[in-house]
Amino acid sequence: MMDTLRKIGVVLLGAALLITWLEWTWVALGALLAVGVIDIVLVVKKEKTISQWIHKLFPKAIDAVIMVGIAAYTWAIWGAAGFLPIVMGIVIGHLFWHDD
């Protein structure tokens, strides 16, 4: 059951990324809200969160390639003004949200 929840979360994250390209802001935010609810359920159940699960699937080098790809995608959609908060989020996540 928990693996299914994590997989749904990953699909919703991917969907939010693509929906953002279409500029369907509220739909993308809704998908991200659902991901947040799934992650909260996983934390309450003392299970691995979506990000913890994803980190175990790929070596760090692949994680880096994915993150650079998302950063480039963001630049292509919104230019420098939209890219800056994403880079700030990447740095904050790198510094504070790993449990290694």
C-alpha cells in the first residue's frame, strides 16, 4: 500500500512538472498539494517519504543529472526570474532535507 502511495506521488510530481509547462497553475498546485498530503501520510505511518524512496532508486550522479534537467526546464519556461527561486529551493533541499 505504501509503495503504491509513493508511486502515485511520483506520478503526480511528474504531472505537475508537465502541467506547469502548460501554465495550468491551479492544476499543478493541486497535484503538488496531493503529493504533500501523501508525504504527510507516509511520515505519520513512519514510512519512507517520496523523496527518500526516490533517492534510494538512483545513484547521486543520476540525481544530479535529474536536478540539472529540472533546472534547465525551469529556465526554458520562465527565464531567469523563475529559475532563481528553483535554484534557491535546490540549494536549500541539498543542504537541509537529506537524511544521509
